[in-house]
Amino acid sequence: MDPTYRWQLDKEKMKKFLLTGCEAAAEAAIHAGCKFYAGYPITPQNRFPEYMSKRLPEEGGIFIQAESEISAINMVFGASVCGFRALTSSSSPGISLKQEGISYLAGCELPAVIINMNRGGPGLGDVTPSQSDYFQATRGGGHGDYRTIVYAPWTVQELYDLTYISFDIADKYRNPVLILADGILAQIMESVEFKKKKNKLPLKKWALTGCEGRQPNSIKSLFLTPGVLEKHNWKLYKKYKKIEEKEVRFEKYFCDDAENIVVSFGTCARISYESIKILREKGERFGLFRPVTLWPYPYKELEKIIEKAKRIFVIEMNLGQMLDDVKIANRKNLPIYFYGRPGGGVPTPEEIITFLTSHLQGGKRR
Amino acid sequence: MEVVYKKPESLKEEITTYCPGCGHGIIHRLIAEVIDEFNIREKTIGIAPVGCAVLAYNFFNFDVTEAAHGRAPAVATAIKRLLPDRIVFTYQGDGDLAAIGTAEIIHAAARGENITVIFVNNAVYGMTKGQMAPTTLPGMKTTTTVQGRDTNYHGYPLKVCEILSQIDGTSYIERTSIDSIQGIIKTKSAIKKAFQYQIENKGFSLIEILSPCPVNWKMEPIGAMKWIKEVMSKYFVPGVYKDKGGK
């Protein structure tokens, strides 16, 4: 095997593989039956196209290094049009460029998976991990009244697992699925357990494959006849409502007797978890609520968790974006305290402990 | 009785949404005739542009997808790579291909994608009612160049065939015109050759077709045809710009 692979594929002897987040997500896509990847180099996820350029052709798939992020997402659009599972990955500035294409995917009801290894912004920003694309990911990003399912993993294993299921979810709802990870998850190496490779994929009667033996198919998001686009939007709305009902995912830790609920996602939740473990050992009743889907957001579940709590703490690697969703869920009107590090800042567990304990007796509300 | 002329099977029974005297109808028909003649209707996938031909799926009787403005070559790239035995073509206007989609067409050409591109050049943005296009002639009046295109201010038109023929990845590049019966016949044989090349896996081909837009040119249909012959084709000179398969 090529020495540039950092791991050896030996299915007989090994069960777990040591992989970077990029590599794990790439393997997950391959195992989920992804046959097409188009990408463009951007730090901190350059390993993704590099890895795919070798692995995907080995699996009979197509890898294309596109001339731009715009072209890459439109290639993914083309792959989806003809019924193949397709993926693109990038980091924040590149994801901004893909928004037009994501809007078209949503409008045309085409499945696709898009991975964002979030880095600091706005503008060119920097190359360090961030969660500053939360609004972009959960509030549409592109033009029009649409939604994308958004998963936020906190470990390389979960990045693998969520990427693996994303293709099923995208196909099930004929909707683009976004994975919002960050620069840490892109580059960190952790052990990963693989799932079975999917061989049977859903049949797509709507796909464009040439009209042999059937009426011609067309894929479009343009509806000029008065009232038809409105009807199309209502159809999408019903789908989004169904997704909100069925696809919410979250995790909770130490929440049963918690007076203080910390809400955090992704890498930031992982750091918060360390802080909470330390505080628990000191007898402080903290719990962690971690949304795994950022859209649909687990409003009802969070509302339930805070029923018996006294305070809510929101910790993000941005200046308070998920905070808006927590406010929506906080119908009990508990005090909410926010701690955020923007522009690629990553908090330490100690920093978070200081913040959490400083508000136990009240303090400034956000 | 022998049938000498009929609606191609590759066209649907549909009321046209194109303006009186527009060239798109002629070009649609030529493509449909060629697809019928090759008997590839059931394995053809078309990619429609954003612009006047955005509704191409209403007229073509085979699989057609929409693409975002200018992105048809990227969409076509993925489809052809994944389904190499299908026939994949893009149908693009001058704004779509030579302005917003310049990167996509140049790089699809550079990669030598085995696709066919039908490029309709009518020197204006037709769908949006006649603004300056990347192919608007110097001095030509449009709604955004009411005094005429001043090259010192607005810059020069792009000559797509001349540019693409310089790219190593391209196989067949020809510019034709539908200003006359001879031009239409020539255009059809160019389209046919471009599809033939794709069938034979010869790589990237593009046919640029000079086409009338009488409504936005503010001309009578016949006057528009005359203008193509006398003015437009002097700047955009018809001819074979590249033919890797030719002698």
C-alpha cells in the first residue's frame, strides 16, 4: 500500500484505524457508497482532497480537483442529478462560495453531502478552528426559503458515523446535508471503528440517466407559472417539518440532577465536557447538553432538560450564534450566561471552569 | 407516401416561449434532428443554461437538467464522468458561457471533458431584455450601453472560439451562423460532427452559433439575419478554429 496512507488497511487483524478527521470522513463517505468527490484546496482540510484523489478511484469512484469551490459544488450537483452519492468538503471561505450551489440543490431537491471544516472568519480570517459558521449552516446560507440538515460531530469517530449516515438521510429526504466540523476535527488523529460498506443503495427513479424505457426526466428549481413556486415552497416546508419531527439528535451528560446546564456543540462541547467532569468531582451540579443536529435544533429536548435547572451556560467558539437557539428553547426564562471565543480562539478547560464558577452566584446576563 | 419532413422525435409538442424571429428555435431543432439521426435520444442528457434557453427541458424530449448560471460545464463534467456511455451536452448563451461561467467553460475545456457544448452567441443578454453581453460588439447599443459599447469604457468582446482553440484540451471548435439557409445547413453539420466526436470519445467540442435576437436588437427578423451577415460575422468570423480529428 502507498506509504502516504497513515494507516494500513488490514481488515483481518485490525478493527480500529488511526485516522485524521479528514481521512475518517472520506472513508465514511466511501463506505456509504459515495462515488463522486469534487474539491478545491483550502486549509485546514487539504488532506481531504489529497486523500480522496487516491482512495476514490480505487473504489471505482470519480475524484475531480475543481477550478473553484463554485465549480466543485456544481459538479456535485451534476453527480446528484444522475443519481450518484456525491460529496464535497471545504472550509469557511470555500463554503461561502458553495452557497449558490447548495441553494440549487435544495431547490431542485437533490441529495448531497457537504463538509465544512470551519476556520476563523470573517473574510479570509485565519486557518485555526472556529464555530463561526453556525448561522450560515443553520439559517440557510444561500438564497431562498430552504433548510439543510446540519450535523455537528465532536470526535473523529462521530465525524465518521455522521458522515456515514448523512448519505442515507440526504437520499431519504432528497435534501443536502451539511456537516459542521472545525479545523481541530479535520486534523486531529483518533482511532476509528469502521462500519460495513453499503452495497445496496436506494433506487432513484427521478435521476437523469437517459430516458430509455421511460418518459424524460428533468431537474429544475425554476417555476415561472404563477403560484407554482409557492406550492413548491410549501412542499419543501412539509418536508422540513417532517425532518424536524424525525431527525433531531442530541446528547446529554450529567443532566439528571444538574442545576446548571451547559449547552455547547462540536469541539467546544468536548472541551466543556472536560471542565464539567472536573466541576462534578468538586460537587458542583453541572450538566452538558450537546446538540448533534444544529438543524433541526433540539428545542423541545433542551426545554425539557432545563425544567429543573437554575441557570443556562452557552459556550461556543464564536460570539454567540447558537445562543439564539438556546434563547428560543428557554421559555422558562432562566438566566443565560455566554462565553465565546471568536476568530479561531479555542478555550481551555480551565478557562471554562473560571467562567462557569464565576456565575454561580448570579452575575451579568447575556 | 414517403415522409420527407417531420417534427424530430427529440422535440416535444410544446408552444414556443421564444420571441418572434429568435434563433433558439432553429438551433433546438438542429440539435433534435442530429440526436434523432444518431438514434441517441434515450441516452442523451442535456444541461440547460440560465438565460433564454432555461426552459429547454420543456422543448427537448429527453433528459434535461437545470444548472446554475454559467455552471453547466461543471454539471456536465460530473455527469459524463459518472456515465461515460451517455451523450452529454450543454446549451449555453453568451452571458452564461462567456461572462459568469468563463471559469467553468475554460477549465472543462482544459480538462478535455468528452462533452459537446452548444454556445449561442446573440451579443446581448436576451432574457433580461438586452443588456451588454461579453460578446456585444464595439459600438453596439444595448440597455446598459445606450451610447453604444465604448471599448475604452466597457472593454472588448470575448472571442470564445479563438480563446478555446488555444487550449490543449479541446478537440473541435467551430463558429457558424444561422443567418441563411447555407448557414443553417453548415451549423447542422457542425453540431453533428461535435456529437460524432463525443460518440467516438474524441473529447471536448464547442460550436458557437451566431444567432439573431431581433427583439433586443430592435430589428425586424429579416433585418437581424442581415445584420449577422453584414456586421456580426465580420467581428466573430465563422470557421473551423480547431479540429484535432481533421486532416
